[in-house]
Amino acid sequence: MNICTDHASIVLMFITEIVLGPLKRINMDYLLAQPPMPDVFPLIGIFIIILALLVIVPIKLLISCMIFHKAGYSWAMGLLMLVPIANIIMIFVLAFGDWPVRRELRQLKQMR
């Protein structure tokens, strides 16, 4: 073995022990002093998923169906807002399309 390699590894071990040694001891003391945590994190995730399915999704459906109905489209087009790519397309249809309500209004204005 090379003497320089041995000295370099000893110096590296010494520096590592000086820098990381107190951190290891502090971390272990902190972990040993803490009471064990209950496994509630999976339950929180399940609660959030149930909340989203039972509250947020029906409210989103109600709002989107009402928007399409007021624009003159079928209310069922609001159901497409749950489909991932179709919801982007439906936003463009609402933003740039000719709404049936506006078409009917133009026709009524022309009849006057």
C-alpha cells in the first residue's frame, strides 16, 4: 500500500468524524427522546381522498353542468369536465365557441 493513500484515508476519516460525529450523536439523542409516532399519515391520505370524492367532485360537477346549461348547451356536457383531456377542450369550446344562447339572441334581434 502506498503511504500517501493511507494518510489521505486517515485524514478523511478524521475530518468526517469531526464534522459528522456531533451531528450523529445529536440526531440519535433526539430520536431516542421522542415518543413513537402513531401511523396516522396513511389515514390522513385516505381521508383526503374520501373528502375529494364525496365533496369536491360533486361540487365541481354541479358547477360545470350549470355553466354549460346557462350557455345553452346540454347540461350533460359538464360531465366531460371530469375527463382529463376533454376538460381542456371543453374550456376552449366555452371560451371561443358560438353559444346557442347567443345565437338565439341574435336571431331574436334580427326579427325585430
